[in-house]
Amino acid sequence: MHRKMQLGLSHARMAYQVHSLSNRTISVTDPDWRVNIYDGEKSRKGKTICKYKNREDAEEELARLSELLNLTIRNEKLALG
């Protein structure tokens, strides 16, 4: 860990499509919120360290990890960018 590392929150929207033998298509979406760790301010791709189904739980964990690891929370617009 170095002092330039940051934590951030991102929203992932995974979608799957299944085609049946009877020519029917079923689409399934599985959205989740991810807490990521970034190498620095200019790093665009972070490593996911945990996933949550709702935003509130993800934000609580983000705040807890930020305090525990003494890392800053990245601006959300940069993280989603």
C-alpha cells in the first residue's frame, strides 16, 4: 500500500441472454455495487475488493475501509468515468 492509493465505488450492470431450443430469448440483468482500490489519482481501472447488491451497504463498507486503511475516497465521477 502506498499513500497515493484511493478507494472508490462503481456500479456494474451485468446482463446475460439465453436462447432456448424453442427460439425464445431470456434476458437477465444482475446489477451490483463494487468497492475498488486504485493505484493513484490518474488510474482509471481499479481492482474490485468487494461487491454488494445495494448502494447503501457498499457506501458503508467504503467509509469503513477508508478509515481503516487511511485512504482517501475517490471522486465518484472519476471512478465511473
